Amino acid sequence: MSKSIRGSGTFRYRCCCCEMEFTVTMPGASTCPRCSSIGGHELVESFPPEGPR
């Protein structure tokens, strides 16, 4: 079973500027839809959860 889809999953962030939570599919390229701040977002949860490396 070496079938893995790269970049699949959703990541839920909380903006540290306006406290809005939003979901993205590309971690690291998150922009808050409310105040348009880029970066500085707290990762609330990810699905599927990232396992230990």
C-alpha cells in the first residue's frame, strides 16, 4: 500500500489578530478571510491528524 495523496487533508487555523477560525487545505499558505492577515495563525486541528515522524 504505497498509495498516498500528497497535500490531502484540511487544517483548521485560528487567526491571532481577529480570533476567527477558518479551514484551509494548504498549510503555510493561510490567509485570514476576515482581516487578510497572512501567517501568525494558530493551528487548531488537522485532518487527518499528523502522526509522529
